[in-house]
Amino acid sequence: MTRALIFATMLSLFWLVPFLPRAAHAQPHDGGQGHSDGPEGHHGSAWEVGFALGAVSLVLEDELAFGAHAHVTRSVPGWQRLRLGLGLESVLDEHGHLNAALVVNVHVIAGLSVSVAPGVLVLREDHGGWGTRFSSHFEALYDFDLGPLHVGPMLEYSYASVDQHLMLGLHMGFEL
């Protein structure tokens, strides 16, 4: 379990390495598509609350389910395109998947963001009790700014020792 935890954490962080130089040296700009990279972050506000709803493919169970997640992130001063926060996700199936995670988000270019979210998966075990596992979420989304609201498609992959799933859905975020 410890080796798997270390490997998954390193994989989670390694996935973001190519994007960190852009996050550190980002200059405010408008890419011509209604995307604003203000001094507080790519949407011009230090805080964001986001939600996503979508279809989930449970890879190991060969099933489809409905999924929802929410997050709260804050931009990191001096790193305009880097946001850190907390997220919760639920997959509505017989195992009652619930995931809590630390969210690391990088705004790559106008509209495109990638996130890594290492966390803890809580799910109903086959024997009827509840168990916890380490999990990693990887997400990419493209959003369109509509004032303080941004909306767009998202794709997520989640890995835990007892669960793997893909979620394709709609992301909505609000500046605070």
C-alpha cells in the first residue's frame, strides 16, 4: 500500500511538471476568446467555486453511472495560473463512491486547464462496511467565460486500487 501511495502521488505531481513554467511566468492577456488572465488568476478572481456533472464509466466494473464533483480553489500569489484547493466527488452507484481531494490546477492556455487531485476514496465494501483507499484524479477542461461564470466540457480519469473511472461532463465555475 505504501509503495502504491508513493507511486500514485509522484505520478500525480509529475503530470503537472510540464505546465508549471507557464504557471509561474504567465502574463495577463486576453486570448481573443473571452478568457482573461488577470493578476488574481485566469478568471480575474482569487477564489473559484466549481461544479461538474457527467457520465461515468466504471472501468473495472464495466458499468455506467452518474457523477458529480465540486471544488473550491484559490490562485497562488505570484503564480497567476496556478490554483490550489479542495474537491469532493461522488459517483452514484451501488458502492457509494465518495472522494475528497487536494486540487492542484494549472491554467495552460486561454480556456484550457489541467488538474491533479490526490485524495481519499471512501466506498462501500462488498461485505457491507465502508473502506478507504488513496486515489488520484486527473482532469482536463476547456471553459468559456460568460462574465463571472465559466462553462465547458471536462474529461477526468480517476485511479484507486479498487476503482478506476472516466468521467465526461460539463464543468461550471463561479468567481467569488
